[in-house]
Amino acid sequence: MLNINIKKSNLPIIEEKNFVTSKKIAIDINLEWILQISYSDRNIVDIIEKLIIDLLITKIDKYWDVYDSFSLVLEKLNKELRTLSKDYNLDTINIFLGIIQGDVFHFSILWSYSIYLIKNHKIIDIAEWMQGKNLEFSYISSWNVNVNDTIFLSNLNLLDYVTKDDIFEITRTDKIDKLEIVEQILSQEAVIEQYNIISISNHSELTDDWKNIAFDLIKSKFLSLKDKLIENEKVDTLLTKFKKKIDINNKYVYVSLLSAGVLCAVFFLYVIINSIMYHEMQKSIPEQYKNKLIEAKMLLERTNKDLWNKEVFDANIKKAENMIFEVRWKWVFLNDVNKLLDYISILKKQSNGIETFTLSQDKAEIEFKQKDFNINWIFEVNKKYYFIGKNSIIGPYIKWEPVKTYAYPDGEEVVDADVTPEWNVYLLTKSFRILEFYKQEFKYVNVEWQKTWENTIGIKTFNGNLYLLSDKQNQIFRHKPGVNGFSTKSALIDEKDAKNLVISDFAIDGWFYILKRDLAIDKFFTTPDYIKRSIVINNVKSIDYSNKSSASPKLYVGQNLNYVYTLLDNKIWIFEADNKNYKDVKALRYIWQLEPSDWAIQTIYIPKDGTIYVATQSWVYIIHFEVSDNKVIVR
């Protein structure tokens, strides 16, 4: 088990600009958590600290499940921090979270941290490539802390105040609390901010000095025992009798004693050689697993050329994973193990046609500073963009100019929205009413020959008509333009077809596309005759075509779009129809997926093929792509 020490600064807090807290929490035998939080608001520090401790206690309870459990904790924390960031600016927060498992150190950081491993007279910045740009924990890094290794971590960058020579000298000292020496050095520097320093060390239970002491102790005990035996009268009497009875000059006795001595010598020699071989074998074990990782890496490099040979690719990946997991089970070379597993993840995505894109702040097109506004829909109106939320509309968006907010009348909440080519925005509300937003004004839309609009949860417009998805999700109603609003409803789906139907979303390009709950897609048309058929989806058998997200999947088609798009499981899926004529489409062929590396997609807007607007809680991005050789390339 590694030794953990925490030292907190004793600086007087004149201006409370930064608060730091550090904790170590024993979860189980050989299992200990370490956390450190640095932020300007003490209340937020306390909230996050309590949140982390609650997660650690409830999510981590098995010694052999640590890595997966750690990943789960980080995922939960990322979601909680994103929620908290709606009300607080967390751009300056720094969080370190680590776990000690035996002699293995796993950790992850949020934003920036100074973490140095002192090993073999070298100082390694083990957090160098983990500094984040988003409010999200980094990947998990794992390190073996061997005998005489030491790790220093702090919200300060220690190398700004302590020289490398000083650090080497500190790690060599026999003093147990090395942090006292670090604090003495820092007290002589102009350190004005609060800091905590954590040291993690692995000291051999039997150093060279202790070995000498132990040898001297054994030697003295042996000599003492020998003296006592010699001085013991009974032993002396037995030796005297033995000498009298044994005739050393007798050659048979001499040979017997000599043989016994040789056997004893051989036995002790065997014990010594066996001990040496055992230790050498123990030293060779890490080398054995290192070779396994090298073999796995070479196999993966060859596999990179077999991305489109599914059978060969899957077999090679399985073989490489078995070798890597065998090494990980021994808890050696964990840093290399994680890199290879990340590489496998990339290869699998490439094989399954998944392109990852980054939703970082520096790549965002638009920032939303309204804390209580989530973008649910994006529409282009008169060549300007409007952003639709649950309680209001923001727009038109013009870069560098302030935007206006239009709150819905009567406290209405919008559940779905669509826009016509004439720039009329129709909004379906939670109270089953329909609002029209035109020329920056709202008005309620009337329905003829009905007291109220029917209970519906989805709205689409096409050719001047309104199409509404029933709240039972098994029927689509059409309302044609009337004299004073829209005409009464007419059901479009045959009663027999609607009986066992559950629609997640629908879209229109001349025909009606239905995305069902089981993710199958149907098409139907009503003129001149009612026709409904299932659409075959090709190329999805070998990939995970499922929805693990709590968000309902969305379907996107259009007369100006050559591809069919879905927003499913936080990924944008792209399909190609088997016929350019929408009336003759019988199958869709899966081409590719676009997957964000971080953040959750709130909604997308596709004005044309090759351009997708992607909205998160606070940002809007424009993704440009092209399809070439059945691959999607993000530009």
C-alpha cells in the first residue's frame, strides 16, 4: 500500500480569492481515494466535495472493479458539473481525483494540475497531456508506483518554486514527512495563494540500511545461540559422549560424515539457487508482459489495413484485446494498456464508420450566455437564424450584434416546432395549442370545426399543411389551410397499421417517413391511394444500431436533401437512399456516423447536405463534411 500525506498551506487568508480542499478516503482494504478541489467560491467547493464523496461511497465497493467504477464516477460528475455550470461560472475550477489500488495509482483531472512522478532520478510530468479545455474530466491515467518512487501533486506548479535538485534531495531524505521540507522551501518564496500538496510514495520495507541491520541482528543472534549452546552443560555433555562414540579415524564413519556434509551443502546450495532463480523469474515477469503489449501493438498496426475485412478485423481485435486484458489483470504497464485500448476504440469506430468531431469552445460559432435557455430547435428564417427554446425564441442571430428574446404568451411551453418555406414558425405547446411566430410576433392558430386542437406531441409542415403526431404515437393527423386558420383533422395512417404502431418521429419529403420505436423506418403515401411499406436498412448488422440515450431519436429528410439523417444516441447517422426519386425509395444504406468527442447534442439543423448546425446547452457549432468513397470526411 502506498503512503499518502497531505500538507495544507498556513498562509493567512487576507483576500479569499481561492479555496483549496484535499481529502483521502479509505473505501476498502488496499483501496483509498484522494481528491483535491481548488476554486474561488467556498460554498461551491463544499457542494462539489460532498457530491464526489457521495459518489465514491455509493459507486465504488469492489476491489477488482475499480477502473470501470472510476469511469462511471467521472461520467456522473461530468453531468453534475454541466448542470451546475448553468448557474455558476466554473471556468476557474480545478479538480483532481485519484485512487490508490495496492501500488497502482489511477487519476483524472479537470482543467489543470501539477502532478510529478519522481522515478529513477527523473521528474516526469504525468499530467502533461491531460490539461483540459472543457468542463469535463480527462481520461483515466494509471501508473505503477514502484519502490522508492514518489509523486507530488498540487494546485500550485511546484517547479515554479522548488528546483529539480531540491526535489531529488527531498525524495532521497530519510525524513518521513517530506512535505515539511517542501513547505519550508515554499515559505521562503513569494507564494500568495492558498495551496495543498499531496505526496504519494512507495518505500521498501527492507532498504539497504535495514538489510545490514537485519544481517547484523541475525549474526548476533546466531553467535549468541552458539555461545549459549557451548555454555550449556547438557549440550556439552552430549557432544562429549558423541565424540567418544564416534571414531573419526574409521574410514566408514569418515565417509558417512563426509557424505552427510555434502548432502547438507547440496541442499543449502539448492535452496540458494532456487531463491535466485525465483527472484530472476519475478524480474522477468514484467518483461514478459511488456512483450505481450508489443505483440498486441504490432497486431493492431496490421489490423489497421484490414478495416473493411470484417471477419479478419474482428478476429485480430479479439486476439489483441485478450493479450491486453491479460496484462491489465496483472496491474502492470497500465499506461501502455490504456493507450492501446484507446487505439482499439479508434479502430473500431473507423471500422463501423464513425467519425469523431470535437465540440470545443474555440470551435463554437455561437455562444449562449442565457443560463435558463436550452436550444431545442434551430431554424433559418429570412436567411437569419432563430433558436427555439421551451419558453422563448432568441433571434435573429447576427454576429457581433445583440439578440432579442421573445417569450411565449400566457406562459406557454413548446414541445415541438417547425418552419415553412415562407418563414412561418409553428409551435406546438404543452397545452395542445399551436402558436405561429411570423415577423417577430406571436398569434394563436385556429382550427375549424373542432373546439380545440387534438392531443398531439409532434408537428411538421409541408405544402402549406400542418401534420401532427398523436399523443398515443400511432397516428398522424393532417390539417389543410382553411378560411380562418386550418381545417379539421384527417387521419392519414390506416387503422390496421396504426393498431400496433409506436412512432418516435416522422419527416416529410413528399412521402412520409416514420421512425418507429424499434428504430425501423416505414414509408407511406396517401395520394392517389394509401400505400405503406417498410424500408430496408442495410449495413447496420455489424454495428450497434440502438438507442441507449434517454433522448428520443429524431429523423431528418427534405426535398433539398439527398441523404436521410437521424439523431440517435448522441450521434448523427447518415443514410443514402437506393433511388434518387423519393417515390421509388425501398431501402436505405448506412454510410457513416458523426459522433461528438464530448458534450451532449441538444438538436441539429441541416440546411443542406454537407452542413449541419449542432447545438449543445451553451454553444452552436457548424459541421462541414463531404461524402467520398462511401466515407464521411469532416472538413
